[in-house]
Amino acid sequence: MKKAKLKKLAPRKSAAKKAKKTAVNPVSKIALKGTVSKAKRRAELRHVPWNSVEVESLNPLLGRHFVVGQNIMLARVLLKKGCIVPEHSHPNEQVTFIAEGALKFWIDGKEIVVNAGEVLTIPPNMPHKAEALEDTVDFDVFNPPRADWMSGTDVYLR
């Protein structure tokens, strides 16, 4: 099999100068509720131990912490048995993975129980509600990141 030859292109001088002048490290501006940069997020390599991200207590049965990338958010959500996440919807696509426990969802006219090791995908703008059937740890992925979570304006959870 013949290997394709790749030609290296030198950056334009004006672009290279501009990049040097505007280089900013947004990691230096970390918010208390998660690793959320106050500057515009940009793609970057980061290694974040969960225990370094403060758990935000939303109510006595619900806590969460999250890490935000440029176009995606990963949240670790901690729910005590009986915790209710009221019906809500958001413009973000959501993928939920249950690591421990079980959640019952009311969504699209159905009741769906998602157990440890299972995944649920929720399209944008689809109303849904959940209840923890036992103490549960879930990981939620959102695209784009949840602006209401980052700003603390998610009053339905508080």
C-alpha cells in the first residue's frame, strides 16, 4: 500500500503573530461550582480528578459536580433514594449513564426504569422527570453544556 505524502504548510506570518498576541489560558479562571471557565470556552487538554471538583448540594437529596469542555458537559449526579427531579426540558441533548442504583423516568408518555450499567438518551426539548428508586450515581453528558447549570439559574432543582 502506498503511503500518502503530506506537505507541511507554514502558517501565514500574520496568523502566527495574531495567535501569539491572543493566546489565553482559560483554565486559570475556574469557577467554584465546577471547572467552568468564565472566559469563552475553547478546546484544550485537561485532566480533572472528580474529587477535585466541589459537589454542589442542590437540596438534601441531590448533589452534582461537572466538568465542561468546549461543546460538551459531563456531570456526576448523586441522588438519594426518593429524590425527585421535577419535569423539565432543555435545548441540550442528554445521555445518562447509571453507574450505581436506578432511576425511574417519565418521558414521552412512558415510564422507563434505567438500572446500573444502562444508558438513556434524551433528545433536545423533550420534557422528562425522574425519581431515584435507590441511592444512585449517574453520569449525564450534555451537548451543548447546560448554561443554566453553569450560571446556577436551574431553580427547578433547588
